[in-house]
Amino acid sequence: MKLNEDQLQAALGELSGWSVVNGKLHREYKFPDFVHAFGFMATAAVAIEARNHHPEWSNVYNRVTVDLTTHDSGGITDKDVSLAHLLEGLAKRLA
């Protein structure tokens, strides 16, 4: 179920560095180098596949840009917030 504005603002309060861009939960990670950025994506991919909730993301050198939305709900849901928390935990370990 799509989050309402109050729920979305509460979630953003818990997710440092995240914002809403074009109706999607958005974050850009910056790592020390390409190996760390790619390692983040590779590590996250296993957990993401297990959740069957896949991000829109891209990598350029040491940066990984992530956009999260739940297409079948028409916006940002608890699934996206949960995945954002997971990505935050992984990023902190790899930074």
C-alpha cells in the first residue's frame, strides 16, 4: 500500500541522505572507488533478489544511484523503505 505524506516524511526522518525525486525514494551513494561501489551492488543483489523487490539503480565509477518505488502500488511503500534501510546497513559496512 502506498505511503501517505505523513508516513513518507516519517520514513525520510529515519533515512539519512534519502529524498523523494520524481515520486521515488532516491539516494546517491559515494564510495572510495569503483571496487567498493560494485561490491555494494553485488552484496545487495543477493538480499534484493531474496526480497523480490528490485531497485532502479546505476553505477558510475565510485557512485551508485538508487531509486525505489513499488510500481504495482503506484508509489513508495513499506517495501521501499525496508529496502532503503537494508541498503543503508550494507553501505555503512562497505564505506
